[in-house]
Amino acid sequence: MELFIQQLVSGISIGAIYSLLAVGYALVYSVYNFTNWAFDAFMAFGAFIAFTSISSLFLPFWAAGAISIVLTIILAVSAEKLAYSPLRARKAPRLFMMISAMGVNLAIVNIINLIYGGTFRKFPVDALQPIFIGNVSIGRTDLVAGGISFVVLALLWAFLYRTRWGLGVRASSIDILTASLMGINNNGVAIVVFTLTGILSSVAGIFYGIKYAVYPMMGMVTIKAMIASIVGGLGSLPAAIVGSMILGILETMVSGYISSTYRDLFSFLFLIVILLFFPNGLMGKSVEEKL
Amino acid sequence: MAETTPMLDIKDLVVHYGGICALNGVNLHVGQGEIVAVIGANGAGKSTLMKTIVAVKSYTSGTIMYKGMPLPKESYKVVSTGITLVPEGRRIFAPLTVRENLLAGAYTRWDRQHINQTMEEVFALFPRLKERINQRGGTLSGGEQQMLAVGRALMAKPDLLMLDEPSLGLAPIVIDMMFETITRLNREMGLTILLVEQNASIALELCHRAYVLKTGEISMEGTGKELLEDPRVQASYLGITS
């Protein structure tokens, strides 16, 4: 029972990180209809900025986090301005957008690789003492990572559903042309969306780095976010979060009770089984084309 | 009707889709307080005209002046000048609620209090929308969606309301109601209206002046009454043969 509760808390925490990533993909996809493959590079970038701020500049964790978020926002908005927006202006097919995103990804990941090398690094924060409730030990890192991730998701929800700009983003995600007839500036929406992307990828990168390690290819984990959003049902924010939670908990249970070697095997098997019985995902309503 | 200084003044407008000429030297003006209709068959260029005015489509040559100024080239800037378009096929935001659709229409305005006031005016015009305020736009009937599309356009407090095929896909009784509302908007609220319509008889009956658009060119113009009585219009657009 103790193991179960420990793994459950850990699973919710990793599920929350997957949620940040899944929502980040869904945002760009829903408005611009292409998969932003550069997203995982943003995540690695955010993690390395925080890593450097602590290990080389000796800044406190919160300051390192703030710097990471700001710089990752700048990176994400720059990618939009330099790589995506010119293509959109020329009405490029979305395949070109994706290839451009892959180019951005390769460039960022390789620059990180050149500077830091490809090794795994421990995120330079002191291990927090776990909290004991009876015999159950709960990792404080899990609590912090999960808690902050949920706060970020709640803020994102409030932004999208309770503010004028959020309404602009949602209207654009439904019909970008009609949105512009309402006076909603598509390029302004792009800056908002990529700012949100920057925040989500940076926070996810930092917590993933703390939980596992910091390395240039760490963004590969975003494939899990894709699985999670497919399991949940594409195109919906709550579904992405539900899918992420299920996947996070499944993974930590497999790691705890079977072996962490088989963790990813179970993730992919789970995806196949879900798709066999729920082709639109657990909460999905309609089949949407998604790459 | 201030014919001397038109509110909207289009001169020698030429629009191409690739190599195909969709509008070929269109001259058209709309005076303050007028209802102007553009009728024509499918593919005559009616929607292209609307899209060009709101800068969704770019034009090759000619001028579009609004209140004596050229219109902006970016569609999102057009609303702020006082022009709104109710697009063809309504294009409401289906997953958003009625309230959110209306708020999206008021996107360029900041004053909450005035926005709420305009929303009440829209509800006075279309009480059905108030009943459905928290319902998603996509669950409304066709007629209600058209009301929502018009209501959404009114939320920007336009001076010139443009409607692209407002009768499309609606039941006759709903069409009558829609056009009655358009007349009321013009008479009671002083809104200037430019509408394009395939349903020529209803458009000509309600408008002050009208243009007939044929393969990208204005082939006739006159008052609604004149065109209704014109044998060529009767034969081509009203299905009347003498």
C-alpha cells in the first residue's frame, strides 16, 4: 500500500509535467494547424538556462526559473517571428511549417549540444527531504513539481477562458479568418500563443530536469505528451490533462511494480490498446487529422 | 442620403484570383443612411467584392475610400474604422457560447459597460439569443445562427453593416424576419447597409438603391423599384418572363 501511494503521487507529478507539454502542443496545433516540433527544443533550452543560472551564476532556484521562463518566451516568439510567421504570410502548406519547426528543433538542440556536450547532468538543486505520512514517503520534489504545474495549468485556463485575449486565441483556433473580421490580429494571437508555449515548455523542462536529468535530447519526452493527448482525445485541453495523468500514473506503477525498463513499452502498448477500443481517445468526440 | 459625399466609395476596382479576373473595374458607392444591395448570379463576384472591402482579399487596382480615407490593407484593422461584415454562411464560432460569440464581435472595444449595453441592444433585437446565451453557437438552428452572426457584427458598433447572402440556407419565414430586422436597423438605428444577395426580389424590395453585378462588372444600377420593374432584371434575376 505504501508503495502504491508513493507511486501514485509520483505519477500525478509526472502526469502534470506531461500535461504542460501536451497543452503546449495542442495550443499551437489548434490555432495554426501544424505540429510545433521545435517545442521539445524549447523545453531543453528552458532546462539548460535554469541549470546554468544555478550552477554557473549561483542564482536561487526561483530566480533561475524566472530567467528561464523569460528567455524561453523570447526564444519561442523569435522562432515564430523568424521561422513560422514568414511562411504563414506566404500561405505555405502546413507540411512546410512542420519541416521549418524541425529545422528550428535541430538548430537549438545542436547548439545546446555544442555548448554543453551530450552528457546527462544532474539538475543542481539539493534533494528535498521526503515527507513521511506514516510509512509512506512522499517526495517533496514531486509535490512542488506537481503543485506548480497545476497552478500553471489553472492560470492558463483562466487566461484562455476568462480574458479578452484568451477569447481571441480561442476564436482564432476555431476560425482564423472570421476572427480577423472581428478585429483579432492573427500576428498578435501568434505572439500570445508562443509566449504561452515558452512558459509551458520552460516549466516542464525545469521540473523534468529535476526529476530525471538535464541533457540536450531531453525533449524527446514530448513524445509522451503526444501519446497522452491522443489517449485523452485530440483537440481538447481537459482531455490532454486527463490523458497525461493516466499515462503518468501508469508509468510510475509499471516502474514500481514491474520494472522501469518496461515503462515505455507499457506506454506504447497502452496507446495501441486505447486506440483499438476508443479510436478518438477516451474523451475525444470526432476524428481530427493530426500529425 | 448624402449622395455628394458617399460613405463608401469604390472606384475602378479590379480583383484577380491568380490569372482570373473576378472584378473588372467596379464602381460603387454607398451614401450615409442608405441600404444598398448588390445582386447577381453565382460567381458574379459578389462575395469577392465584400471580401475585398474588408481586406481579406487584396486588389489589383482601383480605390476603396471610406469616409474619405483609404481602407486599411489588413482585415483586422477594418473593424475599427466602423465597418463590419456578416460573412457568407454565417461563420459563427460553433464551440463558443452565444455570449462568447457576441464578446468576440466586440473585440476591438474595451469599455465593459458599453459592451454590455450593446449586448442588451442586440438581445432586444433578437430575444431568442438571450434565451440561449450560454448555449454553444453550433447547437443553434440556422435562423438563430444568422441572428447571432448579425448580433456579433453589431457588437462592434459599426456605422456600415455589410451582409453577404443573409438569406442563404434559411426558411422563407426566417428570411422575412431577417430582412425586417435589417430594415429596422437602418430606420431605427440609422445604420448604413450594404448587402449582396442572390435572392434578388427580397433585396430589391427593401433596398434604396441596387447594383447588378454580372461576371465581375456592374451591368445595371438604379433604385430598387427601377430595377424591380426592369424587364432585363425580371427575366434574369426574378424569374419573370413577359
